[in-house]
Amino acid sequence: MIASYCLHGLNAVYLKKFGWYRIDPRGNKEGVRAEFDPPNEHLAFEIRNEGERDLDGFYSEPLPEVVQVLSSCHDFKEVAENLPDAKGAK
């Protein structure tokens, strides 16, 4: 069985008063509160299940492991079977 995980990138902006602040471009909709409310972070979805990961830090480029999987796989199933491990994720 394939886990229902996905790779998702967030945007981040540097706010002089607060530092780096992550923004979720999925925005608000019914059941989702992804508001711009510094310094409070409101991402569209929280980590809820064992195995989900949220990487620490901010990256100006996609991680090479992510690019490799997305570039080499032919469909969703193949990507899901080859998701890179989130070492150091919280």
C-alpha cells in the first residue's frame, strides 16, 4: 500500500521585524487557515501522522534528492515509492 504523503514546497520571506517566515501558497479555503499573520505561522496542513516530516531551515534551491526523484520517476506511484528520507526532519 502506498502512503498518502507528498512533497510540498513552501515559500519563505525575510521580515525585518521577525526574521524568516514561511508562507503556504495554498491559501485559505474551507477547512484551511493558511493566513499571513506574522509572527504566527499558519500553514495549510499540520503534521498529523507518523512518517510525515517538516524540514528545518530554509533552502534557496530544491534539495538534490527531491530533484532526482521528480526527474527520474515516470508517475505518481513511482514517486511515492521513492520519496527521499527526511534526515534531520522534526
